[in-house]
Amino acid sequence: MSAYRYHFQDNSPMFFRVFCSAILALVFFSPAFALDEKELAIRDAVIRGQGEALSLLEQAVNINSGTMNVDGVREVGQLFAEAFSEAGFSTRWVDGEMFNRGGHLVAEHGKRGPKVLLIGHLDTVFAKDSSFQKFSRIDESYAAGPGITDMKGGDVIILQAAKALDAAGVLDELQLRVVLTGDEESRGRPLSLANAALIEAADWADIALGFEDGDGDPKTVVTARRSSSEWRLSVTGKPAHSSQIFREDIGFGAALETARILDAWRVALSAIPNLTFNPGLVMAGTDMDHDDSNTRGTVFGKNNVIAQTAVVTGGMRAISPEQIANAEAKMREIAAENLAQTTAEVTFNHGYPPMAPSEGNDTLLEYYSAISEELGYGPVVAVDPRRAGAADISFVADRVDAALDGLGLMGDGGHTVGEVADLRTLPQQTQRAAILLYRIAKGTVVPRL
């Protein structure tokens, strides 16, 4: 854990909140001013590096690294391992066999100054047999390719930002740990093993920066992400001839009880900001075969027979652990208020936790936005969490003092064969990130003044 957070031993909650707020103010202290000499050097180094940045981006995109193409994920990992090694980083590969994925690349540099975790991923949603396989230049400003924005462009930005810091002679003023995961698009299991490298890095770090593409708009970044959970509703009713339905001793059947529960959930939950639930599969009848692992099934029922069983599976997204807990409690409560002769049970399977809003994240955004304005790119605001899905940073944001995501290459059409990058944002995003890192590094001298 960060030395900044545990220098004192007072364990009172109020002291801890005040202490963390003070440390954030110190670490990020940087009054508004024009770019200094080092920052101008960083800005110019980024521009000089655009040729090699585009070359690396094309190479990475041209290697298929769909999550389950473990050889492809490892090949992209090797490409970036060599690039980071040439930039002076030590690198290591975390084998993914134990969690059924390709693995992760970890690159590290620096022995003093603030500790910053930089997060990217190597995999894409495009399988080895996808028709969308290669980088293609559309015109001077745009290029298409699988994973070009989500998120091989972000991986390139991480590297180029570090190289710009090095060119300006300031890379050694902070400690960087880069984690490029190989399973962001489809998480390995068990999560304890799949996330171990990320969690270890977060427990080491003071600050975490993610280089996803957010909502594709360079005027926004991500300060909060919603969770991603799955739920399953299982309902039973009393089978009988349909002419007897609604009798107290026969009841309402599994189908009507399922409809009651889903609509009651809708009424109770749909107006809560940033909370959504979605029934993705619904089956009800006399007999069924539900293939849970592949979210499909077969069902048999007759119009004159009351449905005996029903299964509904779906997803839920929430902005905080508290919102998840409250929603679960309400869903269980409603599912337990059964119609006559029916029973219901709801279970939850949590995947990505939320990246909850925090003062630290908001403060980090303020400094990032100021840098953007000083570079001439205008202010940056937080994206609506409803427009930002779950991501790697969700697993670590609550372990650091401040976190920011959506710092990657911008574009449109992610997760589709129309994925296109706006290459004009490549130097822009790299400059912003590099100067943010430099100012974080400069902040470490403040406590000694």
C-alpha cells in the first residue's frame, strides 16, 4: 500500500478522510499556469513520436487477439513487451493458464516518487475467424481495425507518454507500473487469479489511470463506472388444467408469478439513477432444459396446462456497492411475496464491481482538464456513467487514492466491424496523459516545502 496513505496510525474514520483529502491536495498541487519548459518538451516529444506510435498501432491491430485466441493475446503481449523493454522498462508475463486465458503483461519503471498504475488490455472481442482482421487507413485522420480503440490505441498511448517523459528527462521522477490484461473482454475464472496482477498493482499504487476509450469523445473522461452482475430467477408453480387457474388451492402458476416479479422489479428499480436491470432470457412451461452456460434452452408447454416452472436470467448494473446491496435486497423481497401456490428464488453472480464516484477522482479530473486547456484542447468533463461500461479499472479503483479512465484513443464503433479511430486524438491523448503524469511527479516535493 502507498506510504502516503499509512504514514500516521490514527484509525478514526474522520481522521482518515481528512488525512486522505490533505494528501490528495498535496500530491495534485499545481496551480493553473502555462506549460513550463519540461511540459513543452513533453508536448513536442509526443509529436516527434507519432510515426513510431502509428507503426506500433498498426502492428498490434494486425495481430488477432480475440480473448480466447490465447496465442494471439500472447503475441500482442510480446510485441508490447519488446517495446516497453526498449523504453527502459522491466517486463514480465503473467501466464493465464490457471484462469483459462492468454495472460497479462506487466511493465515497471522507476524507484522513487508517486506510484502510478497504468491500465490497458491486449485482447479484443474479435475472434480468430472474424471477418474483421486488419488495420486499414481510411484517410489522413481516420483508420479502422479490430481493437484499434478498444484498446490497442490506449496501450500505445501509455508507452508513448512514458517515452515522452523520458525524452524530457523526467521519467525517473515517478514510479510506473503498467498492467496490460489479456482478458478484459471476457474475464478469466476464478476472478481471484485472473485479477491478481491488477490487485497487487493497485495495492502498491497511489493513483490508477485507465486507457480505455470511454464514450469515444475526447472532451470526456470516466470518473465512475457501473458494475456488471448477472442474476437468475427460478420460479415454480402447481401444474394443473388451465381451467382451474386462480383457485386458491391451484394458484397462479409459474408464468404469472414470473410476470408479477419482473413488473414489480421494474416499478421498484427503474427510476433509481444509474441502476439498471435487464431480463435477457425468459422461459416458462411444463418442462424445460436450460443450458445456463450458453444462455439458451428448450421448453415445452400447452395452452391448457398451468406452467410448472420458469427461469429468467439477466444482468444488473449499479454505480456503487451500496446501490448493489439495496437493489439485491429489494429484488429478494419482491421475489418472496409469492402468489398462491408458487415459489421463487433469485440468485446473483457478480462480475465487475463498480468504479464508484469519489472526491479523489473528481480532483484528478480537474487537473486533467486544466492540462487539456493549457494544451489548447479545451476543458474535459466526466462522462455519464450510463455511457461507460465496466472495465479493468473497476476492480482497483477503490484501492487507490484517485482513479481516472477513458484516457485512450478515441473513435467510434467499438465492438463492431465498424470500429474506427480518430487518429487526430492519438497525440492529443498522449500529451494530456504525459503531462498529467509529470505534474503528479512534481507534486511529491510539496510535503517537503
